[in-house]
Amino acid sequence: MKRSKWALPYFIFLVLFVLLPLIIIAVYAFRATDGTFTMSNISAFFTKPTIVKTFWRSMEIAVENTLICLLIGYPVAFILADKNLNKSAFTAILFILPMWINALMRTIATAEIFHAAGLPLGRGSLLFGMAYDYLPFMIYPIYTVLNKMDKSYSEAARDLGASSFKAFTKVTLPLSLPGIMSGIMMVFMPTVSTFAVAEILTRNKIQLFGSLINEQFNNMMWGQGAALSLIMLVIVGLTTLLPTGEAEETEGGTI
Amino acid sequence: MTYTGKKIISQAYLWFVLALLYAPIIFIGIFSFTEAKSMGNWTGFTTQLYTNLFTGSGRSTSALIQAIQTTLIIALVAAAAATLLGTLAAIGIYNMRGKRKKTIEFMNNIPLVNPDIITGVSLFLLFTLLHFTQGYLSVIIAHITFCTPYVVLNVIPRLTQMNPNIYEAALDLGAKPGLALRKVLLPELYPGMLTGFILAFTMSLDDFAVTFFTRGSVGLETLSTYIYADSRKGGLTPELKPLMTIIFLLILVVLIIVNIRTIKNNKTK
Amino acid sequence: MARPNPDEIIINIEHLSKSFGEKKVLDDINLYIKRGEFITFLGPSGCGKTTMLRMIAGFLEPTEGVITLDGKNMVGVPPYQRPLNTVFQKYALFPHLNVFDNVAFGLKLQKVPKDEIRKRVSKVLKLVSMADYEKRDVSSLSGGQQQRIAIARAIVNRPKVLLLDEPLAALDLKMRKDMQIELKEMHEKLGITFIYVTHDQEAALTLSDTIAVMNEGKIQQIGTPTDIYNEPVNAFVADFIGESNILNGTMIEDRKVKFLGQVFECVDEGFGVNTPVDVVVRPEDIVVKKKLDGAQFTGTIKSCVFKGVHYEMFAMTPDGYEVMLQNYRKFDVGTEVGMTIDPYDIQVMHKDCTENVFKGVMKSSNKVEFIGEVWECEETGFEPGTEVDVHVPFNKVDLEDDEKTTTGAGNVNFLLYKGNHYHLTIITDMGYHVYVDTNDVWDKNDMVGIEILPENMKITKR
């Protein structure tokens, strides 16, 4: 009975260091430098051309990156989870191993490869480098769902007369949707908000939403930065409303 | 398509993607054996960078080693604190019902879905408002916020899988609550706590954005911020290449050993 | 039963109640347990038996009431200070400890010297026939073996009372039977009090000195297995213990009861004249013969199933009652048989009630509120706000499949076959009881809609 109180320290910690900071962001977003209420920070998001452009560019790149990761990652997860096609669990581990190397370091190396190959740093290198950074985040949740999935579902579909393609599109794919959704979540949000990765991969040629927020804070424009952060928070909040199988995925996430 | 055909294509695809994934790491590995400043520039084979790394010589090696130390200290302290806080919280949440449980579970998820930059910026504003001197302590607190959810989420399944009577059985046999916790509950939760700790440790090691915003202006550098600063200056500290190569090889070896052992264990059982 | 000498009593429970939030799980339980006896709390799931056990063990504190052990009040004493031990339902062996360390757990906490621990553990392991398993991992043991270790772990501490919470539920049938015999032997050898909780009536009858039959948080009957089997006090006990024919009857006068359309001689007295009663006849107590003359009543065999030792048959009487029979002889389906019942084998019981009586309040002169719903009724002329009793005969309550279209709704909680109809107890969503006689077949826990037509309510001022 009393053991429910053991969560109290963490609850206080969450209120102090998670909830309160988010409230502060919201306060700053509506606060002018003289302390009065203002909508100008928020309205700048809709009116200031550089902000609007950067926002849509980030969304575009995030969507593209998510799609690339999904298209490359789903087949990988599928093959890894199929005991007939891949017997060794070690191959699955190989796909998450790069994550232990510092992300910025890997990003720099990617940029250097482009540089060494004589390719220009820009949208191409950005998409390539991001896909490379976030691919494991797409593979892992899909792999977990497919791996846990009872094989008799697709066997039942075959038994009922579905071709293997039909069995995949009508049974396996819909059942793996929770994994796909959390994969999308894990790739999309970091892509929108990243700034260091984009700076390195494009030598500051392409600015993303995350870089914009960073820039506001660097230039002491806290109100503007807080407003952009708040908008990003709202987007995050909206995406979490999408049905995901997140609770299942995070369970026992052993790496 | 024949069965073997399918298998060959699948394997080829896997290895192709793996090759893409590993290209930058291999690239780093190769150019750790030459002294040229930028990668892709081969100026002859040498192990000089490795020597520099271990002897601390070289232009900015000492700063790099300092950054490595800072990174490790922060990751260890944050992961340990997160494991303690998260395990207590998991036991608490497991014993809760209804709305309170839902609320704290929801709050536990916020740091997980929150983009790093938001976590960083929001904590930066908090610390600034509270006139909290930003440095080691602020970074560690910030790291605890995004590490603890992983511990909570790894300990709760252990609790739900556990026979709920085990704790009561210990009490029944004469153990006081504290002792029952140590002798019976903790050994059961240990695997979840360990996984949580490792995840928290890795997350902390790899973090850039949160550290970047909460480290203040006292010149605190972790590996990530160090690399970022380096890349902004245009020249990467060359000793980073052998460092990354060594870390990668170490992890690879550990994973191979763990894997061989689990295969052996499975065979003996 | 006469109350025994105080020092023969080890556990005494007085006015014990337990509520979880709004829900009352145990309601004013009074009970004493004699030193050295094997007592079983028997009842369906949710009857409160496990709650009672957990309060005796100290895992739960009562909302009201007192539990004493050897005259000392146990309320507020934590489980680790109570001189009793528990065998848990799924054993709750510590997975990280081997067999020896599991059994030695309690002794080590008591700081018993090492070599004495060794001696006591091996002695108790021998007692449960697990002597060679000391170093084994508990996860490598079968269910039956884990069960033995769980018992060993509890009795090695020499508790005054051993509590067993459905300890055999997870075992297969054969294993369960063997363990029952072993438990009984162990009880005799150890000489300590066993409190056993189960929903398995067969185990309860086999093992116990005393059985307390529980339902809905109350003790329905307490007594020896023979008493409970032969003289159940109500339809619930009769139905729960063993197979039985439970029939509606009328006590014509002392020693004369009418059921199955016949008047039978019985041994019961003091029910008054023409009183509605429930009659219980065990299927093995109905004497079946091929000869029809001399029989008290006749019937046609409708079904016959071999049950290993005896045949179980259903016979249909000319009046349309179905009775269950058990006999070593087989009677083919379609056979006309004659049946007699010995007066001693007829058990007559008071009915809890003979019709539904709901406490209600008039909403208007033709609308009445009871069991949490507002119902249409016939014009009463009563003022709104008048407190009334609403009488509804059991067979005038209509049940529907779709609970959304009816005024009331609930779940089938208990059902009795009464020879030619079913008697159901419905618990409504708001927790009220509605009793229904019906010919339709429902299952336990079915969701049902409840409808009562205005002409079937009799409303009187309270």
C-alpha cells in the first residue's frame, strides 16, 4: 500500500525539471522583453518569411528522411525477423552497433566522405547523413514488433488462400503498424529538431528548425526562441496523439 | 522465386545496407592511421595519432582527454542516479492505481518524446531563472531527466512478470520490509535495472543538445560538445579518429564475446 | 456446535469486516478455529475467502473487527512478527535462490545457528520427499516439486498455524489427488493448525475437519464435512457442495413435505404449516428400480452417462420435473423407472425469500424508483416521494439479451436448476440483487437486461 509513495521523489523531480521548464517556455513565448504580454513572438512564426521558409523546409526534409528510413528500414527489419531468411540474432545487433559511436563524429565522417568523393555538401549529403543517423531508430521498433508477431497469423492467411504478397499486405503489414508508427515518431521528431547534424552536413548551407531555435537563444532572443520551441512542442504533442504501439516497444528494450 | 534465391537476395540486401551504415566508421578507422588533418587525405601510414592519444602529446590531446573524463563522469553519475530514482519510481508506479498512475506514467513519457533541443532549452531557461550556476551539476540534472524514463520502463516489466506474492512471502518468513526489499525484490529487479542503467549511460554519452544548452559558460566540454566546437572551428582534433576506432573495436569485441557466450549457454541448456 | 474451552481455541475472529473502497468484501465474520484442526474456507472466487486468509497472515488490515491468536490481538501486528506461515497459490519461491536457501530463508532471519539450520532444512526436505534437491535451482523443478518446497519453506519455521492459499490449484488432477493425501498426512504428523483456502469442494470434503462455506463475504455454513454435505442450510451450500437436486417444495405440516407433485415423509419439524421451502435430495439418495409398484414417484430415463464408478442419469417425471440420479446400475434411455426417497435423505431448508421485495420511492403516481432505476408502474395514487415496497414474483421478471434496450441491467451471479426451471440471482450494475425464475438457459456471468412490466409489480406503502 504505502509503496506507492516510493514514486514521490521522482514525481517531484518530474514536476521540477520537466513540467516547470515546459511551463517556463510557454510563459516566455508570450512575454515581451519588458515583461508584458505579447503575441508577436508567436505571430512571427506565421509572418516572418525566414521562419516560415525554414519551418516548411524542415518539415519537408523530415518527411523525406522518414520515408527514406522507412523504405530502407522496413525490408531490413522484415528480413531480420524472418527466421528462414536470417538465422543469426547477431546480424540484428550489427544494425544498432553504430549508435554507440558518437553521432556527431559519425556525421563528420559522412561529411568528409562526401568531401573526399568530391560531392557538394547540401540537401543530398544532409538526407544521406540523416538517413544514416536515424535508420537504426526505424529498424529497431519494427523489428521488435515483427519478431514478437505470431507466425501463425501469416500462415493462417496463406492457409485461407492468400498469396504470400497478399498475406504480407493484408496481415503482416497491418499488424506491424504499431512498430512503423513508433519508428516514424523516433525518426521524424529528432529530424525536425536537430541542429548540429544539419550544420555539419551542409556546412550551414541549409538551416533547419532546430538550428533556428538555437540561433534565437545564441542571439539572446529568448522570447522568440521560446515561441518556436512551444510550436515544436505542440507538433510533438499532436504526433503523440497518433496511435502508436509505443508502450509495447519500450518494454524490455534490451540492446 | 526459389527459396534459395530469396535468401540470397535478402542477405545481399542486408549486407548492402550494413556496408552503407559502416562506411563512415570504416572511413574513420582507415584515416586514423595517417596524420593528415582532414579525412580523405592520405599522407602515409603512421600510428602517431594512437601514440599521441595514449601519451597525451599532440596539440589538443589533453583537452580531448579532459572531455572524455567529463563525459564519463557525467554519464556514470547521471545513470546511477537515474537507476536509483527510476527503480524507486517503478516500484511506486507499480503499486499505484487509477488516475495517479496514469498521470505519472504520462509525465514519465514526456522526456522520451520531447526533442533534445526542447529539453535543453527548457532546462536552460529554468536554471537561468533560478540563478542556478550552470556547470557539472546542471548538466547531470538535465541528463537524469532524460535517462530516468528508460530505467522506469525497464524495471516495470520485471515487476509485472514477478510473482506478486514473493515480497509477501519474505515478510511471512520473518523479513522486515527493508530486508525483504534487499533480499527478494532487488534480485528480481536487477536485470531490468541493469538494462536501464546501460541505456541511460549510453544516452548520456551520446547526448549533445541537452548538454550544449545546460553546461553554462564555465567551459565544461563533453565529447559531443568538444567535437561540435572542433567542427565549427573547421579542424577536427586528429586524435579523435583513433579514439573512435578504439571505442568501436572495444564494443564490437564485447558484443562478440557476449554473443558467443549466449550461444554456448543456449546449447548447454 | 457448543463453543469449546477457550484454551482449545487458537484463532478467534470477531465482527471482522473488510471493504475495498465502496465494496464490502467481508461482512461481519465471526469464527473460531481450534488448535490443531484442519479448517477450510470454501467458496467461489470473490467470496472473500482469500481476503480473510490475508488478514490472518497480516498482509491486509481489517476495516473492522478483531483477530486474536492465542488470546493476543493480531490487528496491527506486521506479518513478519506473526507466528504463522503461508503457502502461496503460485508458491512464490524466490527465483534467485536454490532449494536449500529458499527453505532456510526464515531460519537465517531468525539467526538460527548454521548447523541447526542445516539439520532442520534436511529434516523438513525429507518430510516432503525432496531430500536430494537441496542444491537445485527452483526454476528447474516441476509444479509438484515446487509445491513441496513451498510447504517445506513454511513449516521449517515451526509456525503455530499454517495458511494454505489454493496450494493445489496449479497442479494437474492426478498430482492434486496425491498431494491431498500427503497434505493430510503432513497435518497429522505436524499436529499444527492448517487453514486451507480453496474453491475445490472435493478437496475441502477430503481434507478438512471443519469447513466454512463462504459466499458474498459471509459464512453461509460452518461444520464438519458430513454435516455440510448431509444437512446444507441453504440452496447455495447444497448446490456448491456435491451434486444435488434442489427443488421448490411446501412444508405441509411437521414431517410432511410436498415436492415433485407428491407428498413425502421427512424428518424436519418446526417450519409451520404450508410454508414454501427448498428441498435438497442428493442424486445417490434416490432409490431407482425398474418396478413401478411401490414407488413414490415414476419417471422416464432421459440420459445416462458413465462416470467411472457410477452412472449419472436424468429422469423426467410425468409432471415435467427433471431429477438427477446416481446408481451403480445402468438404466437405458427410455426406461420407465420407479423411485423412492428415504425420509432421512430429504433435507428441507428455509427459503431466503419467496419473492423480490425492493425498497422504492414514488417519482410520480405511475413512476417508481428502485434498484437505481425509474420504472413505469400502474396508477397508484401515491404522492411523489412516498416510500414504498415493490413486490415482484420471481417468475415475473423478464430477462433480455440486449441490456441496452431494457430499464435495468446486471450479471448472472448464481444459478440453480430447480428440476423444471432455473432460479437466477442477478446482481445489477448498481450492486442490487434481483431473483428470477426462468425457463431460458443463461450462463454464469452473462450480461442480461432486466424488464418488469407494470402489471407484475405490487406496490405497497412502507
